[in-house]
Amino acid sequence: MAYKLIPFTKGPAQPTLLVDPKCAVASKGAFATKNLWVTPYTPAQRFPAGEYTPQGDGADGLPKWTAEDREIEGKDIVLWHCFGVAHIPRVEDFPVMPCETTGFTLKPDGFSLGNPCIDLPPDANKASKCCSHKEAANNGTNGTNGCH
């Protein structure tokens, strides 16, 4: 049993963090260089860049936590989904930039052995005029042109 993460965006998909790896934004926002991170649940790990990001040096956060290579099988986990919202400017954006829309959906995957609706009785549409194979055989059409 699992969930499937399905990201979406309105418009073209945007890349992750677009900065030089040596700049301060890259060190404090290193979590934004990957789309998906998974860590075991730890109550103190609440922010992907660690606590006090503006005052920090970027040493804490998702890259450090995942480098610890902690066991996740059979544990409560946190899925950190990072999506690109880098705005690539266009002449049409001046003087007001339009809204960038992005998000995700979590869909169940593997909860059932098959479609749970398959065992429902078929819907009998009493307004249908289609004949059965037996009726087609009786009128000599062999089921090819006898349905109205």
C-alpha cells in the first residue's frame, strides 16, 4: 500500500533552484536543488532548510538529514516535495507578473487487489433497445444487423 505523488503546474514545468552552487542562496536553500526528499519523522525537523534559516549558514536541513542515511523502512516518514517556481521573465510580464501555479496530488496506489467497483452488479438500462444474441439468432441476422 502506498500513495503516488503526482505534481502539476499550470503552464510549463519549472526547474528547481537556478543559482550558482557557490552563492549563499544555494547553501541556505540546498533543499531546493532536488525535487524529492524522504526522511524518517523527527519532531524537531520541521523546516527543509533547518531552524533559523536567515541567521544560519546552511549547514542544517535536508541535505544534512539525508546524509545521515537513517532507516526509513517500517518508520513514519516525511516526504518533502520541492517544486520549481523560478520565474523565467518574459516581455509580456511587464509591468505585472502573472501568477505561477503549481502543486501536487497524493493518490492511493496498491490499496486494493483490483478495482473495487468491478464486483458491482451491471447497470440494467431498461431504455436500451439492443437485442440479445438469442433474439438475433431467432430473427436470422446472426447478431450483425438485428439490433435497433
